[in-house]
Amino acid sequence: MEWQGCPVRYAAGIFGDKWSFVLLRDVLLHGKRYYGDFLASEEGISTNVLASRLADLEASGMLTRHQDPEKRSRVFYLPTRKARDLLPALLAMMVWSVDHDPDTKAPESFAPFVKQDMARAVRWYEAQIDKANAPLLDKL
């Protein structure tokens, strides 16, 4: 069945899987770009699931895959504008988690920062993404 028509189905088809969502977190908020970076995440994703989800995120236009010119056996992934446009929703869901999960591990300043001015928070994360991307874009 095609996941078209309903906006919830469309979103769930792209990042409704827990691993896809964690990978988007890692690329958008944690500056991870290389396969090994994603593999080292504390959630313990398996290599076959990681490879599959990266391919899915690339196919759905959320990530672009690039060969590292300095070490041709390595590739890195960059978030697309489509992925970056997810930032407000991702941040809002994280604030929701902080508000409702006493075990959520977020800095105490996170939720108030986002709640006070979402647009400012998104701009800050956008700048962090640009900073993480810059050395890799220089290679291309």
C-alpha cells in the first residue's frame, strides 16, 4: 500500500520506525555523519538495520550519501532540507518527552529554551547542522 494522502501515514512511512527516527536525531542534533558514528550510538543498532535505514532515509530524500574523497572506502550522510524541516516537530516531541517522562535525559535548559522561542531554537540547531556539515562540504 502506498503511504500517500494522509499526512500522518506519509510521516510514519518515512520516520515512523524507531531506528529511522533515532538516525534523524543523530544527524540533526548530534552531528553524526559517518556509518561508524551512527553504529556507536548508545541504542545499539545492528549493522544490517543501520544499512537498511540509511538506505531508506536516502531513498525518501531525507539524507544524501557522499563518498569521502580523502578515504574512498568511507561514505558520509548529510541531512537534506526535507530532513532539516523536521526540526520544529522533533524539538516539540523532545519537549513533550521532557514534560512526560521523568527518565528523559535532556539538559535542564533544553525544554525552557525551546518553549521560550521555537524559531530561535530551530535557528540554533540549523547553525549546528551547518557547522557539522562544513568540513564535509569542503571535501566535495
